[in-house]
Amino acid sequence: MTPAGRDFLGELPEAHRKRLLGFSRDASFAAGGRIFDEEGPADRFWVLRSGQVALDVHVPGRGSVVVETLGQGELLGWSWLFAPYRWHLGARAGRPVDAWEFSAPEVRAAIDAEPAFGLAVTRAVAQVAIGRRLQAARFRLLDLYGPDPGGAE
């Protein structure tokens, strides 16, 4: 079962969910397999059916640092929706992954052609992926730079 607030497809009305899934194909990634690299072309996206994906960022002198982990029901990738269509992070399968894969240009064309579908998909991306990830980043920053709970303020 997908945790509340993480089920991307569950955020879509049934008709739009079915429409989006009509663009999907099955995809799998082996544990440890690289899915995409930071700054690479964001020409696809995925909804995870099973497995785990680590999102990472390259930090000079430290290499790749994991910033978030995604699981079942979650949207992998939102950079495909916004020009210049380049990944902001990288992604690697932490455990074997089965997913629905979508061609970004095909879905963007449907979004442009069907305003109600486009609004539903864009809202779901904003709510589930962008909003949740910004909140997670905020908590990570508080952990790193917030006051020491054992020390004086």
C-alpha cells in the first residue's frame, strides 16, 4: 500500500488516470542501475509499481549524495514537464524496480491538446512530487542548519 500523499496516480481523477496509463509501457531497473543523470535530457518519467529509487545530487569533493528515496506509487521525475526538460537530480535503483514508463513528449502533447487532462496531470505533479519534495528538502535543511536540540539557542 502506498503511503498517503505519495500515490501519484491516486491523485488523478479516474478518467485522467486511465488516459495517462494509456501512454505507459512496462519498465524495469536492476538494483544499483542508473536510471538518469543530473542535467541529462528529461524525456521520460515513471510511476513506481515496486522497488526503491534513490535521488541524488553530485556534490564536488563528495560525489553523489542521496537526497531522497522513492517507493511504490511515487512519481519518478518531474523535470519532463518544465522547459528546458533537463533532470535536476540523478536517480539510481536501490532495489529492483518495476514501473510504468511514459514518453514525456507524448504526454506533453496530450496535456497541450486536452486542457482538463493537462490541468489534472500538472496539479498531481505539483502536489505529489514538487510539493512533497520541497517539504522534504526543508526538513533536511532544518536538520543540517537548525539549532542544536542539545545546545543553547
